[in-house]
Amino acid sequence: MAGKRKDKYAEAGVDIDAGNEFVKRIKPLVSKTFTPEVITDLGGFAGLFSLNRQGLKNPVLLASTDGVGTKLKIAFMMDVHHTVGIDLVAMSVNDIIVQGATPLFMLDYIATGKLDVKKSVKLIEGIVAGCKEAECSLIGGETAEMPDFYEEGEYDLAGFVVGIADKDKIIDGSSIEPGHQMIGIGSSGLHSNGYSLARRIFFQKLKMSVSDYVEEFGRTVGEELLEPTKIYVKMVKELTRDFPIHGMAHITGGGLIDNVPRIIPRRYQAVVNTSTWTPGPVFEYLRKAGKLSSEEMMRTFNNGIGLVMIVKKGDAEKVILRLKAMGESAIHIGEVKLRGKRKEPVRFIS
């Protein structure tokens, strides 16, 4: 009877055997991310993580969840799936490290109409690579096979990250003052935001394909758009160990316009000098082809700045030099000033 039930379920579109094979194949991959605190194996009902509070006076857990958005459409078009796994990790770990947290572990959620084991293993390979870069453990997840819910060959991703910080060392922007300097740290490209507009410009307006080579990019459209989101964990860990960082913002959806105000007290204004850096070629290409205004660009894309740090004036040059020594693109992009009445939280000058 059990065999017949399995066959009927498979006929309905859910292949339990494929799911079991998938778990079997990813176990050795996932185990590479385990730290000594992981006290479980993949396949249990829950992931177990022993919390190491050594050196923390008042530990606080920080958590974040995110996805990859319509960047997944590019992965479908290219039939390349490992890079979006890196994106999945980056989008969540970058959100907690800007508040001073150390990532501990991650869970993933993969939803698809019909499980493609080979393709899903590629996704996990990317997530594992991202977790290793972020120095966090992948301790579990869920793979949901939902027939008739997704188009053939398509899937969705979500990631959930938990980190830890000492309460007294949480970076929330409350210590930011006028005169503090803003440092922009380079992005690796579009990261995982603005893809609905980018896809419309490239594929609908310009009638391009993912295989079209673009001289300015030095590669194809698809390769440019699939460039993974930069993971800033190691860099932030080193800097926060040696310098007092008063605020950090991960520049995601909403760009500099919406993300910088999330860390600056309301009575202050971030004055950003856009002449201090040149966005990568993909941003200028989109601006011209889409006939986008400066405000649209600054609200939709990161424009070459993936993370913003706010430091004291006396520390700014030292922080920039340290970042450059680490191989990072770091630019002094502005400062914090008193806001005054009816002034926008972010003002752009050139």
C-alpha cells in the first residue's frame, strides 16, 4: 500500500524519492560550513546550534530574512544557478553585520514546482560558498515541491540568518553626530536590487538577450547581471575590531536615499557628494538606455556603493587606508550635518 501511495503522490507532481536523493547529495556540501557549535546533522526536524557566549557580557541575537528577487529570472534565462545562492546569503548577512553582529547560522528555503535535483544542488553549492565567505553555518532548511504553483524550471529562494552581538557594541547609529564622515565601500554590481527595472530596460526596451556581449562590461549581459552580491562580513569584522564605527548601512532596495536615513538620527542630514566616485559601467548603461533621472538611479540601484560607514572625522582617512589595504574600493563620499526644518534626510551635491 505504501508503494502505491508514493506512486500516486508522484503522479500528483511530488517526488519524495527525488527529495531524499537531494538531501543525500547536499549533506557533504553543507557539512563544510559547520562550526564546532553545530550539534546536529542535516535531515533532522530542527537545526541545533550551541550558543557560545564567551567574551560577551550581554549577548543579543540579531536575525534577518531576505530573498534574491527577480534576479532569479536571469538565473533561469542563463541556466546558471550557483551564483544566486551566494546572493541569498549576502542579502541577509550584510543586513546584520551593519549592526555589529557576527553571523552564526543560516537556514534556507527553496520552493519549486518540480524538484530538479541537479539544479537544486547547484543552488546549495552557492549557498555553501556564501556561508563559508560569511563564516556562518548552514544548519538546515526546507525544500518545498509545489506542483502547478511555479512555472516549469523556476523556483524561489529565501534565507534566514541569525547572528550575535554584545548589547553594548550594537551599532544602531544613535552615536552619530554632525561632522562625522561617510565612507562608501564599493559594490560588485547591481547586487540583488533593481532587477525588475534592469530586465525591462535590457530585454524589453533594448530587445537584448543574456548572451549579448557588451563592450563596456567586458562580458555578456547575463554574466554582468548574475554577478553575485558582495559579502562584507570579514571586512566589517576587522574594521569594527580596530575602529569605532558609529553607523553602517547596507545599500539595498531604495538605494542611498532610503537606506542611509535608517541609521541617521532624524535631526541630522547626510550630505553625499556624488562627484567623489564613478559608478560601474552597468549603472551608466542603465541610466542612459532607460533615460533615468538621478533620483530614480539613487532610489533604485546602489550605484556602485554597497555599504556606507559613518566614522569620526579623525578616523576617516585611517579607515579608508585600511579598507584599501584589504583590497576594498573605499571612498570618502560625504558627511553628516544638522538637518533643519523641512530638509530631506539625504542631500546630494556634486
